[in-house]
Amino acid sequence: MASKLRKSLILFPFLICIYPILALIAHNAAEMNLVDGLRAIIISFALTLVLYLILQIIIKSPIKTALITTLALIFFYSYGHVNFLIRNWTIIDFSLGRHRVLVPLYSIIFIIAVLLIMRTKRDLSILTRFLNAIGVILLIFPLYQITVYQVEKYLAESNPENTNTFISLPNDQTPPDVYYILADGYPRNDFIVNILDYDNKEFLETLESMGFYVAWCSQTNYTDTRFSMASTLNMSYLDDGAGIPEVVYPGSKLDSMIRSGSVQKNFADLGYTIVTFESGYKWLRWEGSDIHLDPAIERAKRFFITFAINEFEHLLLNTTAAKLVLDMPFVVNPAEANKLAEILNNPRASHRDRVFYTLDKLPEIPETIRGPKFIYAHIIFPHPPFIVDANGRSLKNTPANELSAYAGQIAYLDSMLLEIVGTLLNNSDPEPIIIIQGDHGATIDYKSEGLDKSHRLGILNAYYLPSPPDGNPIDELYPAITPVNTFRLIFDRYFNGQYGQLEDKSIVGRQSPFTTLDCTWPE
């Protein structure tokens, strides 16, 4: 009886409907929360069950119903991948990846396959155990990848880097608040002028008039956000002390260095309240923050309260036949097109909400959060997507001129940062430490612009440093200081640290020769 049940039990459609989602989760495990994919799995399973039951009522053959259901799933989940893979294939200047080609082709193949299944007289039930086994094997691969990543992440976070904790609070003085405002993808002034055809010199000079030191020739140590932030937040290079121009740590180790780094631990040991903002990226979210400020739409998404899709679901839809709707909004009633676009483009709207929320919330912090605090505001801006113009007006689509759009976002951010800094300085007692920094330069297509990617090294880097406890002037700042030395300087000058300064070195990507860009700065 048990053997007969195993032979007739049809599982494969319900395994196949989960596999594409799990595979995509496994591929993006480092970039997302696993819960972000749960809703897609539930919906896919439920819709597969509904489709199976409807077809069973019509066909009245469980195995044929299962085969046709599986066929429909394969066609649905493969469509976006095929469209992407062959979109540049052409025959006599005619693209084979167009929907007008793929849709008829997919339809013809699907209809022929369904007819063959329906007309066959063979006993197809012998396929059940084989296809069930295939379905189980397919699920093993992404589940294994996800498990391995989670284990590596756990081990990395269980074995943190050794930290020099020879730090202490200043004697008989109220410790200053520390604001670390990270403007993702904010390039250096010379790049903005020469490549983006905009000049942010007025913004930088205004910062200087407010008491900031602007490092006009600063470079990032690494051109990738993950590398750059792991280095900055641990005040060290990623070569494991070898002195080589290479990142030697795996991704899981880098993520743990960002989420629980030396800078965070030092401020926690000093008794500071750790305040962070939601950036939209799992691996940038600090584990040990005391207060994590997050726009309401993000909180709602985590609890399935909102209907709007999340970033993972948007990515998933682009790999399926739903890409037809994403690419051709005119298939719906024009009156409803805008509503549909708001739902399908929700990741863009969510990104805008996070940026605006952070910019709005930062100036409120001195009066809403008491006691010494360290604020880490990693804003994915002016980094694309392009969400506003220079005046802060929302953009519905990516502008044709991306360089101009990048400059527009820089101009808007500049105006907001000046307002934020002014409020922080006016409402803080004692004077705060404020660092405004880019993690790397502009995120553009360097190849199409005819630029070497080393230009991505130049960054914004500005410091507001009040007089330290010993009253001596701060002379460690210089035009080419790099982020690896930022918090070494802060802990040494304000918290009795003994870190000292490292030689400033920069590389492109994971491995390259040490690179220094030409630079001149105003005297």
C-alpha cells in the first residue's frame, strides 16, 4: 500500500513552483532578508494549487493535470530569463528577444506540448516518482546555498575582529554626539565638474564657512560599497595585514564586519546610544543598534500589511512572464495604468521614502534622542535610482541624460545637507562631531563614457570637528585623507585612543594596483 501511494502521490508541480523563487533567494541571500521571499513562495504555491484543481476538474486525469500545470510553471518562470538572455540576439537587425517574437513562440510550443500530453494513450503515471525526485533534487541546491550562507554568516559574526579598545570618555566633559552621514555614490568635486558638468564648489565652501574641513582630494579606499564600508567601520584595510592591494575576505565576513564593526563596538563600549537608519540593504543594517529608524512603509512590508511589492518581488517578476506587464503597461485599462505602475514600481517609491525619511529625521535627533549618541545614516543617494531633480521634484522614470540626472540629485542633496547641518549645529550642546562622506564615487557606466573606473575613487569627505578635550588644534586633517583613517582620528582625538594613522591607499574593485588620482585643491 505504501509503495503504491508513493508511486501515485503527485508532488512535483508544487515543488517546481517553489524552486525558481528559492533559487533567486539563494542567489541574493546576502542582499535581502529571507522573509522578503516568503510571500512570493506562498502566493506561487497557492496559485499552483488553484490552477491544478481547475485543470483537474476539466481534464479529470491527475497525472496529465500535473504535467500541464508543471509545463505552465516552467513557461511562466523561464520567460523573463529567456527574454534577458536573447534580447541582444538579432537576425537582419531584428531582435529575437522582443515580446512580439517570444510570446507567439512560447504560445505555439506550449499548445503543441499540451496537445501531445492530452492525446497520448500511454500510462504517464510511471513518470510521477521520477518527476517527484527531480523536484526534490532541484530544491536541495538552493536550500543548500541558503544554509551555507547562513552558517558562514553565523560563524563570521561569532568570531569578530579583535579590536583595540584603549578608549575612554573625556574627563569632566559631556561627550559630543557623533553624526556619520554617508552619502552613497557621492563623487569628488573635480569629477562632478569635469564629468557631470556641475559644480558643487559653493556647497563645499559653505561647509567650510560653517567650520567644516573639506578634504578636496580625498579618495575612497575601495570602489565597492561592501569593501569600503567594511574597511571604514573597522578602521583597517581588507588585506588581513598583508599590505597587498587586494580584498582577501569573503562576502560573509565583510557583511559581519559592516553589521558589527569596530566603530560600532567602540561607541557601544563608551556608553553611546547607537542610532541607525534603514538603507534598504540587509548587509548594511547594524545588528547592535539601540534605535533603528525606519519609515512606516518598511515596517509594514515586514508584516505583510501592505499590498505593494518589495524589491525581491520586483526582481522576481522581471524573471517571469509578468515582465510582459512590466514592459507593456498599455495592456491594462489606461485609467488604471498609473495605479498599476505605483504597485509594480514600488521599490522605487520605497527607495524615495527611505531617502526622504532619513533627510527629514536627521535634524530632529538632537531634540528627540537624549544623551551621547552615535548616528550612522547611510543614505543610498545620490546613488541611482534617480528619484528627484535638482529642486527635489519626484521623477517617475529614469531621465534620458543620466549624467545630468546624477548632478541634479547631488544639487538637491547639497541643499538638504546644508539645512540638516545648520540645525544639528544650532540644536546640539556640546558641539557635535559631523562627518559627511561618500563611500565611493559616481555609479555610472564608465565604459560607455570612455572613463577608467579608477575615477570612481574620488569622494566627498568633510569633517566638522570641535575643539578636542585637550584644547589643542586638530592638525591631522589633510586634503587626501581617506576613510580608513576617519574614525582612527576621531577616537584618538576625542576618546583617548591609540590607533594612529595608516598610510592612505586605494584600489579599484577587489584587486588592483594601488591608485592615486591627480588632484589640485583650493588654498
